[in-house]
Amino acid sequence: MSYRLEPVLCRATIEERIAELGRELSFDYQGKQPVLVCVLRGSVYFAVDLTRAITVPHLLDFISISSYSQETDPLGIVRITKDLDTPIVGREVLIVEDIVDTGLSLHYLIRNLKTRSPAGLRVCTLLNIPARRIANVPLDYQGFELPNIYAVGYGLDYHENYRNLRDIFSLVKEEI
């Protein structure tokens, strides 16, 4: 099986949108010190650039979740593999995601973080693919809405490949 990459978003467009999100978040979190929760690993690239665009004081922490194979459960099983280091009780929390497609992992994460009694909990995603949505999840901030494609680059991977690309591409199977 071979694949080709089709351009979707260039780095300049991504940078421009992140700057806009940074201004919006800085306004919305004025006078607060939110905890940005970066969902590892794909969101790292987005989270780092987003933190540089936010002008209000904030903390950055990391969480990692893993979805088990869908062989045993068609909706998959999600578990935390690396938890937060920062307590979020009474804090404003912003989940920073690279992509929301089915919404299952994000739904789990929101439910989990709500049990920790944050003052507020919002979601910021770089990419939204609503055509794949299974779980209804709130997206308070989004960079781009995409059609039903398999996106790679800028932290997004296919079997751990393509994360390092500066632009975002659609990974398309080649018909041979």
C-alpha cells in the first residue's frame, strides 16, 4: 500500500489562525491564570505555538491518553497513560487538542477532568472533523474545520510518521 500527501493547510495559514486564537484566548482569560492541558503527543506542536500567542499568564501541563484496540469494543476503551502534574481544583482549564474527530477520547477526558472540580473547563482544538463525530463534545475554540480526511503533519501522525511536517496534509491511499 502506498500513500501520497495532498496539501490542506500551509504553515503561514496555521500561524495566522493560531495568532487569532491567542488573541481570543488572551481576551477571554483576562485576569485569570488558566491551566492549558496539552493532550500528548500530537498536540505538542499546536500547544507550544498557542502558548506563545497567549499574552495572559498561564500554566502548561500534559496528559496522555491511550485508546485500546477496537477489536474488543467497537467504541474502544480509553485510559490515562500520563496524568497531570498540576492540581486543577478551582482552576480555569483549557484542553488543547490537535484534532477532534470521533470525539470519544475527548469525551472521556472531559468527564475525567470534571471530576477534579475545575472552576471552568473549555476545549481548544486545531482541527475539527465533524463528519466523524460519534460523541457530542463541546468545542469552545477551533482552528479549522476539515472534511472527512486523514490529516497528517504539524504533530499529526500516521503510525508515528509525518509529525515533523510543517504543513498539514491529507494522507491519501494510492490506487495501484
